Amino acid sequence: MNKLTKKLLITLLLTISLILISGCLGNENTQIPVPQSTTTLPQTSSIAYNAGDMNANPQGYERAEISGKVVDTMNSGGYTYIQLDDGTGKVWAAVPQTIVKIGTQGTLTGSIMKDFTSTTLGKTFAAIIFSDGMQTAAIENPTNADVLENPASYSNVVISGTVNQTMNISTYTYIEIDDGTGLVWASVPQTNLAVSDNVTVAGGINLGFNSPTLNKTFDVLIMGTLVTDDDTTTSAESISSMPPGHGSFI
């Protein structure tokens, strides 16, 4: 290799080295793009605690626990449909058929069904709560005359009076109670009672209740339990499982 060729080769190698060094330095100064931050939507609780939230986003909830006032009610297909107003909005709920008084304050807890169609009502609900029943805020204490005059206005009640007559059938005792304003029949788990005994019964009102054993239909019958002297309080929840409504029994 002559001197000229050798010189050209050295010059070429130096040029290539300078290019590579320049490229590496450039890469070190290259700015790496920073990923743009994304907005994370707030996670919604699976339980709706007010009607406004449930109506605004029914798909965001699986269950509901809403307290308010009954503003509408209707019976259909073995269910009672209740519309509850809690001040933020109104929601519908379906419970096993019962007597519900408009204006009653209570709480409905249950699963939310979306786009539910009731064939018996011919109505589709965007969202409806299916509940075992409504927990009422308080037990009403009407007189017997009040109950007899407008029984559909009451659900769970407490009545007191003296035993006018009594009869035991199977595991139940039927009591006719006189509170001085009228006579109302009640049914409680079998117990020993005598005429003129003082009693208090807490329970749910049943209309048109038929007892095949007695061969008797009661226009109004309170199905519940005796409240004894040991009972310092009687809560609505303790008798909410007693199913008021139409029916037949022993």
C-alpha cells in the first residue's frame, strides 16, 4: 500500500468515526416523549343511597338502600309497586303484595333491575328496586274504629283492649279485641287467654282473610304477636316480616 492510499484510508476512517460520535451525542440529547396523563373516572359505589344518584346512573349500581316517603302505590301480579320520594328524586320498588299507605316514611333495600318490563302493568321501568319489603319508620297506633273505618290506610299496627271472645285453631289463637271504639279480630301464636283479659297485639293488617277451618272470612284481621309486659319496645322491623294482604289460612 503506497503512502497516498494509506493517507486516504486514514482520512476516511476518521470521517466515519466523527459521524458516529456525532450521532451518539445527538441521541443522548434526544427528548423521550412523556405519556400524556389520562383522566380516571371516579369509581361508583355498587349501592345507591339516594334516588337522584340511582336515576342519573342506574347502570352504575347493583343495589339500593333508599329512605323516603311513599307517593304512589299499585298492586299487580302478586306484587305491590311502591314509588318512594327521598327529596332527590323518585324511585320505584316492587315488594310482595302488601298494604302500603301513601305518605308512609320508610326504607327500601334490594337489588336494582334495569329496563324491567311488567307485563301485567304494561309498563317498563328504567330501573326498579326488588325488595323483600319496606321497613317503616314507625308503627301506627290507631283505634279499632280507625282500623275498621279505613283498614287500607294502615300496614303495621299496635292495638290494645280486652278480650271479647277467643278460639284456638291448630297453632293459632284468634282473639276479638274490644278497645271501647270497636271490635277487631287478631291472630297470634297459640296462647291461653280468657274473656276480659287485657291484651296488646302488634302485627300486619290482612283484608278478606279466610280461615277454612273456622269456615269464616275476616274482613279485617291483624296477624301478629302478643306484646307482653316484658316488651319495653315494639319496633316496626320486628313485625315487618308479617305479610299483610289478602289470603287464607287455617
